[in-house]
Amino acid sequence: LKGRAILNRARQGDLISVPFRERLMLVVTEVNGCRYCSYHHAKQALKAGITPEELDQLLSGHFPDGCPADEIQALLYAQHWAEQNAQPDPQLAAQITVVYGQEKAAAINILLRMIRIGNLLGNTGDYVIYQLTFGRLGYEQPGKSA
């Protein structure tokens, strides 16, 4: 119940603002390379007031100059978390709790798990489409031009 309450508050913008939430989603999605999640969260980010320039930087794996300073540590953690296959360094995970507090840190981690599930589903579905269409649609192999 507590996890569900934190999730609801995170999704509604109570614990984490909508732009912050979308930045977290985009950072993880950029690492995981899910084109469906990139598209969806790019639209959501623009609706939340993230500029097209900031969006381009986030989608290329960089943190924009104008990114709120109080979000940088969480965004770096999200990037590390995704790069480490959801197995972050325990000291970094503990530091997130120190910096953001227990409830907000829990919300950050729930959001990271949510987007990871979305990325896994999107990438898996894309690969299935690729296989079913003998490579005509879906997953594009690295180094292969469309």
C-alpha cells in the first residue's frame, strides 16, 4: 500500500514535479534505447514545459545547462541505474535517500522501475516485430541503415 501511495503521488506530481519525472524517464529511456518510450516521453516532456533544446540534449545522453540544479544528482543516479541494469552502486542509492529524503527517493526508484519495464516491453515487442517481418519492420540492427 505504501508503494502504491508513493507511486500515485509521484505520477500526480506531488512528490516529483512532472518535468522532473519526464527528465528521469528520458534519461533511462536514452540508456535503454526504446524508441516507443522516447517518442511518448518526448511528447510528455514538451507538454510539461521542457524546451525542445533541452529535450534534444536529454535524448542524446547529455544533461542540459538549464536543468534544475536540485535534479542533477537524481538524473545522474537514473543514468547510472539504467547503465547498471537496475543494480546501482549501494552507496549511490543510499546517497539519493540522503539528498532527497526517504519518500522522494522511493518515488524516484519507483519511477525508474516503471520506465525500465516500459523500455523492456517496447524493445521486446520491437524485436518480435523485426523477427516476424524478417527484418523489414521493428528493431533496427546497430550499424544497419534504414
